[in-house]
Amino acid sequence: MLKSFDRNLELLDGLETEYMRLLYYDFSQPYNGNYRSYENNRICTILSGEKKVKINNKKIFCYGEEEFVILPQNSQVYMEINKPTKALVLEIKEDVIKNITSKVSLDFQIDIETKDGGLFIGKKTLNIKLAMEKIVKTYYSLEKNKAFLMDLYLQEMMYNILKIKGADIILTKEKKNPVFLAIKYMKENYNKNIKIKDIANSLGMSESNFCIYFKKVTGITPKKYLKNIKLNKAVELLKENNVTEVAFDLGYENISYFINEFKNKYGFTPKQYQKNIQGL
């Protein structure tokens, strides 16, 4: 277990498998200092606590247990830790990254590698957390083939991490992508009678193929995505309008249906929400 960032110590202490080097840090006291990544990308995660970092003298941010960071090769990092923090860092071999990136690119129908900006901060999904837990558990086990198993779990984790990165590229940079265009249309026309079939047709796709691709990128169906847009907007509108007005403004013809949808998502009715924000 490492207490500071020192390359010589990393090479001595870290467990190396065919695909990665695992580094486990435990900072029980406040810490600040500089370090760098080397010839491989790093997946940086927090098991407990938090870090404040500045990368390549540009980006300053704080991340904790719910986030992960993809740190590109040869990055310069300034770190500040103000409370007890345990961190897991996985230094991934380049050929592993390329292999998994090519699979995700094929799934998402874009070339992720050529559009990759390097540094990426994302939220851990349940699948990522579970794969990470399996890596750590195997690391501490007496399993004879632990390195082999850890590499299997690493591929699972990296596949899910790169899916998040690929989705982010589509939703923020690929402005001609069908999913980007569909979401743009939904956000601009959420109060109209939108039919998913019409969106698919306008994009030159069958409804079934469009729905499959949309869910592959976003993790949910187009119908659910549209519903979330409406209900998120409802939270804003309910601060100034009554329930009936909000329901009609969002394109709901049946007020009871709107109330049920709102309660299913948030756990309380629109009226209860209004009372809560008004302090009644």
C-alpha cells in the first residue's frame, strides 16, 4: 500500500498482470504534491475520501467515490488531499485500451479513438463498481490464477467505462449522429405529441433499429428518455404554475397520468412537491 507518489515505489509495490499494473494508495494524513502518468493511460478511482487535482496546469476539479478519471499518458498532475483517502489506480497497457476501444466503436458506430480528447471524468455505474470490487477482492485473495482473473475483470470494467466515454462523445460532439439529433428534437419539442416512430423515420431508420441503437448509447429507451425530459422540466415549471397548467404545458392530455408519472419518478405527487418547496 503506497503512501506517496514515487515511480520507484510504484514499480516495486504495484501488482503487475499481463494487462495492467494495480496501485493502491492510502493517505491517512493530508497530502499535496506533483506526480505524472507515464507510457500508459491510468484509471484513477477513489475507494474512500476525495482528491482535488489540477491536470496539465489546466483543469482543476475534485472527485470522490462516485467518479472515475481516465488520465492520459504523460500527464502532469498536482494533487491535494485534505482528509483520509484511499485510492485505486489501474495503469492499463495501451494495446488493451485499443482493443476494447475498437469494440465499443463498432457498437456505437463511431471511431472513438480519433475523437478521443484524452482526459475524461465519468460517473461509476453499478457494472463498473461491481467489476472494480471483483478486481480488489481477487487482488487480496489466495487464488492461484489471480492475475488472469483480474485481467478478465479489468476488461469488463474498461468496456463499461469506454461505453460511457463513447456515449459522451456522441451526445456532445457528434452533431450528425441519430441519437444526438433525436435528443435535440425531443428537448426542443417535448410539449408536442412526439412519436418515436416519426423521429426514426425522419432519421432514415426503422423504429426498431433506432430504439436498439438509442438504448445502446444512452442506456434507456427513447420513450423513457423523452419522459425524463418532460418530468425534469416539470420540476422547474411547478415552482411557478399549478399542476394542471404544467401538465398541459408538457403535452399531457390526461392530468392523472401526469401525476402518476411524476410520482413514479420522484416518489411524491406534483402537489406534494409544491408544498415542500413552499415550506408548507
